[in-house]
Amino acid sequence: MSTDAPPTVTASAEHLPPAARPRPVGLVLAVTGAASLALMFVLTLETLAVLRDPGHIPNCVAGSVFACGRVIDSWQAALMGFPNSLAGLVIFSAVTVLGLVLAARAAMPAWPVTVVWVLLTVMLGMSSWMMLQQFFVIGGLCTYCTGAWILTGPAWWYLTLHLWNRVAAGPAEGSSAGSSAGSSAAVAAARWHLVPLTVWFVVWAALFVWAFLNVLA
């Protein structure tokens, strides 16, 4: 009888760089997921208030750049036929739960981690597209959307590092049976985790200045 067990998140991953270990990554996911969930909840309430009363001024309006009402009224804010924040509530709930499980170092097969990574990838792509729409089409930012998007980037990146190192290590973490090249690349990415993240935010900061230069000047 085979005794092979699915890969689990255990303390055996402690040989990995901190940016790929279950507990640190879990803490990042729990914090960013819970904060994003709160932002999406408040945004949902504000969206419902606008739908009930078109004259309602959302509490996230802050100057000419953060024109939350303009974003809520746009077709981009309901890309799938319902407010985008509803999708955020579901996805960030899953991210928060996974973060708590990883932070607790509970044994877990690989597939739930992969499912949440796919959901987070969808959210990152959708929120990044939405940011570009706000920059160059809508001409104003939603405060809550921007906050959730800022948190989604690090959450996606650190979950990617964790999953990448886990898959590269093979069925038994740390086993030499895994691809040495893939494992080395995964470990190197985890060690230099701040470099891609910094480049990501620098590029977006440059896009922000470019889009709102006339307002900021």
C-alpha cells in the first residue's frame, strides 16, 4: 500500500528564504487580505448608497485626484455586470483564510494554495486594468480601489514565491529529485524578493505622475 502523501506546508520548509516560508507568507496574506476585505466591504456599501441615491457623495472622495464617485459611476466599476467589489469580497476572503492557515503552519495539500493563487492572479490583473482605466480613461481614482490594489501586489508576489518554491522542491520539500535549476531560481527570487516588488511600484508611481501631472503641478 502506498504511503505517499500530498505535499503539505510544514516546518520542513524552514530551509527556504523567509519570503517563501509558510508562516511569513501567511502573515502577509492574512494582513493584506483582511485589510483589502475591509476596503471592499466599505466600497460595496458606498456603491449601494450611490445606486439608491444618485446624488449621494461617497465618503472616499478626496480632492480632484481621488474622485471616487466618478469611478463608481463608470461602466468599468461593474465589468462583470455587478460591482467589482463583490468579486473582491470573495477573493480577499479566500486570501485571508489561506493566510491564517499558512501562518498557523497547518498541514495543507497544494491544490487549495494553487486555487487561491489563481484567484489572486485574476484580482491582480483586474485591479491593474482598473487602475489604468482610472489613470487614463476615467481621470480619477477610487480611494478604496487604490488601497486594495496596493495590497494585492505584495500578496500575489509572496504567494507566488511560496508556491513556486514549493512546486520546485518536488513532492518532498528539499528533495534532490526536483529540478535543481527551477529550485535555484525559486530560491534566488525569494532571496531578492524586494527587487521585483520595488520595480513594480516604481513603474506604477511613474504612471501615476504621468497621468495626473497636470493636477499635481
